[in-house]
Amino acid sequence: MFTLTISISPVVVKLGIFEIRWYGVMVALAVAAVIAISLREAKRLGVAQDHIYNLAIWAVLGGVIVSRLLHVIDEWHYYISHPGQLIGFAGLTIYGAVLGALIAVVVYARVKRLSVWQLADIVAPGAIVGQAIGRIGCTINGCCYGLEGPPWWAGAIVYTDPEHALQGTPVGVPLYPAQLYHLVWNLIGFAVLWSLRKRLAPQGNLFLLYLAIYATGDLTIRSVRQGAPFLFNLQQAQLIGIVILLVTLPWLSLRMWLARRKAALQGHSISPPGQNQGV
């Protein structure tokens, strides 16, 4: 069985109450990656790159706020007893970050009179790369860890640093490498989105596909990941993933069908008179 031992501390440097964690470093790198890839796509599509820099600020603020809000709702039983910790960055949710960033995209596009779908498509490939990089931070940090006792074929992660134990991560026992599953799935998702970005029409389909790809992987991987049941014995993120798939898959299919139908009708209308159209 492949076993990855994490002996590195999740804290990069600590000076009194001030500390920098590897998770924060990876989040910063993830944001940089999203911006870099989005700038390349904006240039290809003729969108002013200033919009990407401005949108990044809006998206980070929106992502952090909504992500924190969903985390507090998910862990309300804890925060009701520790109200002093309601404001902070100790807990964030990935779907909250996606939803907050999406709200920011919509608001920014409306304010600047830009196409919401085009901006969403521009950001989609970079977003899933950013999520992959973020999972490296999760792996080192020891958060989002898997259940104990994985079978030999599933691989394992073992944490050994005392700092991990202090934050509640199981130490010295094999865990499902859930963070690595997320990492690999996100990279596969990026490969799919990147290969289809010039061919998938109409605008917005790439973003919908991104949501569907991420939700499929997240819904599946969370079955071997530690998490508290939220409703129907499912975690909050699993319920959100199911809703996303119920919305995006039919919507994506309908939009693609309508696009093909429109193309077929246009092709029929411009055919020379008397040409055999076939059946």
C-alpha cells in the first residue's frame, strides 16, 4: 500500500500570536494561479486584463465571506458555545468560496456591463487549478482528512507532527488520502476544461461543466472523508453537490441541444435553393 507520511509542521513560522501556515501559503499560490490562467484566457478572448485584476479582489472578498458563513452554519453546534470565534478564518468551505466568487462575478459583470457567462468561462479553468493547489495546503495542514483504516489499494496518509494532534488531526494512524484524491480529480478536471475551452458553446457551458466536474468528484470523495452528517446522513457539502448536479447537468444538456438545433436551422436556411438536404 502506498503510504505518505507527513512529518512537516503545518506552521511555516510562528512569532508569538502571529503565524504563517502552509495552508495560507498554498491559498495565496492558488489565487495567483487563478489570476494567471484567467489573464491568459482574457487575452485570447479580447477581454481587458484590468477586469481580471479587479474581479480577483471582488472574488476573494466574496469567497471568504460566504465560505466562512457556510462553515459557521455547518459547525453551528460549536460556535453557539464559542461565539467569540464567529469572526475569523479558522474554518472555510470550498463551496462557500465558489458561491461567493460566483456572486462577485455576477455583480462585477452587471456593474461593468460585461457578459456574466464569458467571465465565468474565463475563470473556470484557473479556478479548478486553484482548488488543486489548495488541496496541497490541506494535505500539509492535516485538514479535510480521510477516514481511518483504508484498504491496501486505497493508499494512506499518516501524520506524525504534534502540531497536527493539537488541531484534532488523527496522528500515527493510516487515513484515506482524501486530499490527494481531490488534488488528482481537480487536475483531471482542468485537463478536460482546458481541452474543451475553445470548442464548447455557447458561452457559459464551460463554467457549468466545471461545476459538474467538481461536484461529481467532491460528492464521491467525501464518502471516505471525515465529516459531520448535516441532513439525511449526508454532509453539508454532499447535499450542495447533489443540488449542483441536479441543476447543472440538465441545464448543460439543454443549452448544448439548443445550440446544435440553432446551428442546424442556420445551416438549413443558408443552403442554396434546390440543394438536396438529405435526411
